[in-house]
Amino acid sequence: MGKLLWSPTEEQQSQSEINRFKQYVEQRYQLSFASYHELWVWSTAHIADFWESLATYFNIQFHSNFTHILTRPANRDSFIGTKWFSGATLNYAEHVFRRATDTRPALVFRSEQDSPREVSWEELRVMVLRLQVYLKNQGVSKGDCVAGVLVNGVEAIALFLATNSIGAIWSCCSPDFGEASIQDRFEQIEPKVLFANADYAYNGRVFEKEESVRKLVERLPSLKACVFIHDKNWQMIMDSAAHQGELQFTAVAFEDPIWILYSSGTTGKPKAITHGAGGMLLEHMKALGLHQNVQEGERFMWYSTTGWMMWNYALSALLMGNTLCIYDGATNFPDKLSLWRFAKETGVDHFGVGAAYLISCQDQDLKALAYMPKTIGSTGSPLPPAIFEWIHQQFPETQIISLSGGTDVCSAFLSGCTLLDVHAGEIQCRTLGSKIEAFNTEGIAVYEEVGELVILEPMPCMPIYFWNDADNQKYYDSYFDKYAGIWSHGDWIQITKNDGIIMYGRSDATLNRGGVRIGTAEIYNVLNTTDDVQDSLVICVDHENGSSDMLLFVQLKSGILTDELKDKIKKSLRREYSPRHVPDQIFQVPDVPYTWSGKKLELPIKKIFSGIPTELAVSKDVMRNPEAVNGFEIISKTWNKL
């Protein structure tokens, strides 16, 4: 058990949203829960009752009501095909605007170059209405895809709401993605309209994007229009006379798609993960309202780009009657306190960032800011116990909420609870409705020892399908091919004595850079077209202090690895994808190890560089070229001494 850092007061417990929900359920079903754990057990044993209670508690506005809450698929070897709230129709954006008020702004935005800008609910409504009219004029309707290459700003929020309001499907990439990375994603979904920033600022520099986007447009024949933010077409839309009308909200089925997110692309092109409108609405109200105690009238921020699922998660604060605070730019420009100063100046109650940023701030004195948020959230990678303790020293009255979930569910199924204590290094709880266990290698649930995170019951936030995966084979292979009828998530966890959770990272070879998962295939896409490089392998090694190193190994056609070739590789990765794709170190190896089926042995090599003996890290019986491991083993012994 980690060191006890924070305990809720009686008032904090009684006034928390999760306590109010607990009392609601107790009254409705004539039950009594002595602890959060008992409430969690009920929520995972009576799934239909729990999710219906959530819908009524948050007063979900259905245009047509449901006939069945939960209908399981005939084939029980997966959750694919599970139907939730059959017959129900609703609109996500409509639930956002029902919180509109003139007593507080909808958004507060700041970038590296601009001072804070407040956006009233009326200003946001007018923007969304004008964009709604434009999209309809372009022939966009229910089921069509609208895409963005956008910074995290006011325009991105308005564009999503306009797209969603007419029942269309949203998908967005951050401008720091390279051309190949964006094309790999958008060519799958065939968007009808594209919106983009012509440039973006980061770390004090301005990066041009217009030429890159125009090349992308040429490769997307499905596009009917492309609009750059703040160009003449954008201004025409914003100057239109549509502001006098009323926003229209198209009702869609509970399981109709709301947005498309993307997997990291470890084994090829990124999978287009498609989520349902009703599932996201319910899940995010649960995650933010009950587990982060986000309450009406507060201010919420989560530092993110539009290419990370936390952008979608954060905008849901608008569902809770919050002002959404947005910061666009580098966290360390002009210094590491920029983000903290923004949070203080704008009165952020719920401050969220990636764990890597919190780790980087250890050398800062945050007490001098005289800022005390209600919660500090962390996700993207495990938050080390020492960082828990450091945050608590800086903000002794603040609840630290470490989250874990993923793009797969666009939410956190391990999160916080204002009824529970915070212990260093531990996530407070498994969220309501998330029947999560830790399985050992025999597929048996274990406690107080490390196991693989599995989910035993379906949840509405699970993907409705993968785009262009007609037989759901990719979907099945991603989560259900290990345990029949059980979701295998790919994280190592330990459920502690006090029912908290310790994260141990991914059980696969996905790269984690500052909380953003990167697929190894994207690295290989560049290396495969690099002269002099025969083959390559990349891993990310995690350290106990929360930091990590991306190591790239290259097999050359001839000669030795020079500094010139290293620089060429780094520049290519930065140009084609993003700065996050640039490795920390590059090594030359004689050969790259493969299995007999032709798969690179990324995870075994990662284990070797994590200190696991070679004989335990890899079975050479499954290898096509077992001698290839020798070169990595030699490098690991030297590298571990650096």
C-alpha cells in the first residue's frame, strides 16, 4: 500500500457527485452501500440497472425512448454487437447547449502568442450555427465524415459541435502529424469536408502547414471542400446571416457513430476506432461527473492536442456545466510554469495533464503560485509514487486523480473517487460499471500481484465497430482472441489491498512518448524508404522514475552508422510524422530478429533492455533467425551502464 497522502473531509464526501448518485441508487432500489466498493460491485453485477440509473440521474434527453437497455450478442465469444438502449435516439451537442448560460463563459482560450480570450455561450452558439448551415450547404448529413487538421482551439470545439449537431461523424488530427500519418487515417474514412489550420505555433516557432494540407487534399478524392481557419472562406462562413436562426439538433440512434479515433498503428495502418453517440454521452458524464467530481459552474482543463483522445474527453466538461479552459502551445514555453500560470489566472478547478509533464516539473516551486485546484489529473503513462508525493507537497489540499483507460474506450475506466483516500502510486478505483480484474498467466483473477487488465462485462463506451472492418475481425483480434468473451486490454496492473490499482505499463510493444501512444509501424514506414537502411526495430524502455527512452536499431545495407545518417533519419521522422517519433538513441545491429511468421520481436527486445535475462525474455524456438538477438544483448549490457 502506497503512502497515504489525502483523505476527503466529511463535507467533501457528502457534497460529492458520486455520493449523490449513491444516495439516488439506494433510494431508487431500496439498497444500502456501506462503501464505494459495494456500490462498484452492484454496478458491475446489475449492469442494465446501473446504466439506466446513470441515464435518469443525469437526465439524458431522449428524442425517442428505449425499449431494451442491454441486448447481448448471440455469439458470446466477444462483446461485439452488444446493443445498448435499443430504440433510443439523442444528440450529444444538444446536451452541451442545454447548459448554455449568460452567467459564465463557455470557453477560455489561450495560445503561446495570444492573451486569454473568453467565448460566451452566445458567441459559441452563433459560430456553431453558421458552421452547421455551411456543412448542410455542402451536402453533409447524418453519417457523413467531417475531418480536421486543427490546433486545440475555439474553432475545433465549434466545428465538432456543428458536425455532431447534424448527425455527422467527427475525426481530427493534430497539425504536428506528418502528411503520411494524416493520410493513413483520413483515407480510410473518406471525409466529405476538411478544415485545417494553415500554420501552428509551438515552442516559440511558427510551423507552416498549408502546403502539406493541400497535398493531402489531392489524395482524398472524397472531399467536397477544404476550408482553412481564418482564410476568406472561413470569414465568409463567420460573416453569414445565419446567426438569427435556431440551432437544429438531428437525433441519432444511441449506437450511431459520434467520432472516429485511431489506434497507434503498431501492426500497420492505424485502426479507425468508431464510438457511439449515446455511449460517449453516458460514459463521459459518469467519468467526469462521478469520478472526477466535476460539478456545474466549475472550470475544467486538460492539456491535449486534438489528436489525443483526451481532447474528446475534455470537451465533455461542457456537458457538466463547466467552462472549458484551453491552452494551445508547448508546456515549457517560455518556461515550465506557463501552463500553471494559465490555470491560476483563469481559475481552473480541475487541472489535467500527461504524467510526463508532471514528472518534468519536479524542479519547480509551485507553492509560490498560491494556486490550489480542486483536482489534479494525470494520465498517458503511470504516475510514479514519488511524483504523487511531490504533487501533494505542492498542493496539499488537492485531490490527485490518476487516470487510465485508452483510445479504445475514449475514457478512463480506472480513475478517482471523492469517497476514497489517495495513496502514492495508486489509482483510487475501478470506475462504476467497469468490471475489471487482473488475470495471471492461467487466466485467473489475482489480487496484490501483477496481472493483465481484463474487462469481464461490456460497456457502452466500447467501440461500436472499426471503420472498414466488415466482419469485425480486426476488432475481435484486438481484444478478444486471448480470452473468449473477455476484453483483454494489454496493460499490466495490480489491485492493491485497499482496492486501488497500480499501473505497470503496456504488455505489448506500443511506444509511449509523453503520454501519446505511437505505433512502431509509423517508424518503420520512414525507415523502409531511407537509403542505406536494410531493416529496423524500435522499442520504448520505461524507467522507475516515470521517464522513458525510445531506442531505434538499424540494420544497414553496408558500412557503419554515421552521425550524418542518424541526423537524416531523425529529420525524416520529424518531417513525416512528428517530433515525438524521433528516437532518443540510434544503434546499428547486424540483423533484426523475426518470428517464423514474419513478425519483429519488439516486445522481447524491450524486455531485454528492461533488464530481463534473454532466456526469459524470448524463446528462440519461435525465431527465424535466433542469432539476431545476440547483437541486441551486447548493446543492452553497455546501454544499461550509461
